[in-house]
Amino acid sequence: MPYKQSLQGLLTICRKAGKLAMGLEPAKDALYRGTAAGLLVCSNAAPRTRKEAVFFSGQAQVPCLVVPFTKLEMGQTIGRASGVLAVCDDGFFQKMVQMAREEDAASILEPDTEAI
């Protein structure tokens, strides 16, 4: 099964399990609570949104992965168009990273050393 379809299926399961925080503010809340295993950023997220996601994931020492979905495609997959998602289950997030690496599509963002 192609990477994008597999990732869509995993995101759907993750959403149904209640393990996604959708949107930048809910994702930041999950990071602050310590429940986020990782962040997902859409490929067409605004530069400021991407920068904030990377900054806050760095503060929480949580990885941030760029996924090959636009916000519109993410909305079709999970029911809400969001540029940033927090995955609140380590197993789900590790599987997403593993699938991205196997597809050679992994794009893990490193935090900037400068504050926003």
C-alpha cells in the first residue's frame, strides 16, 4: 500500500481513538500537558505556523514531522483542515515516523535555537 494511503489510514484510526489534538493551539496545549508524542505539520502550512510548531516541539523535546498532505487533504482525512496536529500516542507516532523513513519521505524538523 502506498505511503500516503497508509498514513491516511493510520491518521483515521488515531482520530477515532481520540489521540489527535487538531490545530496549533490544541497541539501546544498537548505539548504543555506532556501528552503529545510528536507533532505533524502539513506540507503547505504557513511559514509562521511551521516556525511556531518547530519552536514549541523543541521546547517540549518532542519530534516534529512534515507530512505529505495539504491542509485540505488533512481535512478530508480527519474531518478538520488543520496545519498542525499533535499525536498523543507514542505507538501511533513512532509508526508514522517508521513509515515515512521506509518511504524515504521523512522530514523531521529541527528546532531553531532562536526564540519566536
